[in-house]
Amino acid sequence: QDFDLVLDCVGWMASPEEMGKAVKVMKPGAEYISILPDFEAFEPEGVIKDRYFKAMIPKVKAEDLHALLQMVAEGKLRVCVDKSYCYEELPYAIEHSARGQTTGKVIVSVEHTISKGLRSGSQGGA
């Protein structure tokens, strides 16, 4: 029971077992804040043993996304990719990610699927 605050920036979907692990390291009166909470894992009041659980939904701004793209273009920000899949392999990508043992982002490419769909849609029609 060492922590006053647990800030979950990954947004894992909390299971009762995982919630129990978080509670064990939190001091009484501590807060657990998640960007993607699963409220079913929380007690109705959002309190477990004098610990408080809250959601924090980040606001996305276009200028922030442009700044991130600029950082990527300049090589100042790199994304660690664990594995890439094509759209047709989506079930495998979901399974891979759900195992919880990734060491980076799991990428699903839809570019080929989208361009293929646009081509086929533009060939027929009125």
C-alpha cells in the first residue's frame, strides 16, 4: 500500500483480478484514474476499500494531432510496432493484442482494402 495515485494511460479493461492487484498497491483514500475504464469491474459507487476509481477521457484536438505528425516527420517521435497485419488478418490481430504480451503497437493496414473497395465501387454504378 504505497501509492496515492494509479494513473492508467494504457486503458486496460479491468478484470476483478487486475482490479485486486491495483487495490493492493494503493493507500486508503488513493485514486485510480483510467483513460479507458471498464466500469463493470468497479463497485457501483466507484469505491473499493476506501479507494476511488475515476475515468479520464482525453480530448483530442486537431492541432495536437498535427503536432504529433510533425514530430513523426522530423524523427522526434517513433512508434514501436510489435506486429503488422493486413485487414483480412483482423481476427489474428485482435487475438494477438488480447494476449496482453505485446511490446509495441499492433497495426492493422486497411489501405489496400479501402483502395480495392473504392475501385470496385467506381467501376459499376449509374
